[in-house]
Amino acid sequence: MADRTKLDEYIAELEAAAYARGREDARAEMKAELMAFQKGLQANVEKLSAELERAKERLTVDLTEKLLPYLRSTGTTVDAESEPREPREGSDQAKVLEVIREHPGLRGMEVVKALNGSVEERTVRTALHRLKRRNAIMQREGAWHPVSMSLFQNSESQSPV
């Protein structure tokens, strides 16, 4: 009986050692697979980043090619070499432009309402006209949209064309 007990204990020790080796082998294998996955993931991120940059460049060129003729056809003067400068911070034009950037597609009265009376209706209309003349905004089907090239580069913004 003592031999049987020793044999059972020896078998149990062998099984425990084999289980431990198997667990360590499995961990090492999983770690190697994880490292390979991370390298592949990093390569995909780099590839997608490069594709995104190329897409932004194509979008900017496409929008510029379509937008400039449209702006010219509406009588808006276009200086393709320079972007419109930002209005002075806190000015009525800056407030109007901020509302249009946050909510593209608003009509004139909707812009007035969005400003909650902080700017007079006549002043809003003047600001809209001046911002249009400076190529900061454009009107399409009665709605106002920002046209700054920096907005085209922002993936979360909506394009005006």
C-alpha cells in the first residue's frame, strides 16, 4: 500500500510539473502572438494614417477645384493664395462666424436666434455680408456655411460642398 501511495504522489507531482510547464508554454505562446498582433496593428495604424493624409490632400484639392469656380460664379472675389483672416476675438463678426462653424446650414434669422439677442439683427446681416465678402462663409440655397480651408482639414467638420 505504501508503494501505491508513493506512486500516486509521484504521478501527482509529475502531472503538476507538466501542467506548470504547459501553462508557462501557453503563456509564452500567447505573449508571442500578442506581440505579433501589436506589430501588425501598429503597421496598420501607420498605413491608415498615411492613407488619411493622402485623402485629406485629395479632398482639399477637389473641394478647392469645385469651390473656387462656385465662389467666382456668385461674384465673390477669390484670392486663392491666402485664407481669410479670422475676425477680431469677441467682435460681432467673430460671434457670427463661430455660430456658423458650430451649426453650418443656418439661415440668417436662425443665426440671429442662435446668438440669443447678443447681436442685433441688422448687425448680424452686416456681419454675414462682410464674412461672405472675405470668403470666410458662403451662402448655398439660403443657408450659411463656413469655407475656411482649415475646416476642410478637420475630419469632424462637414464640408460645404
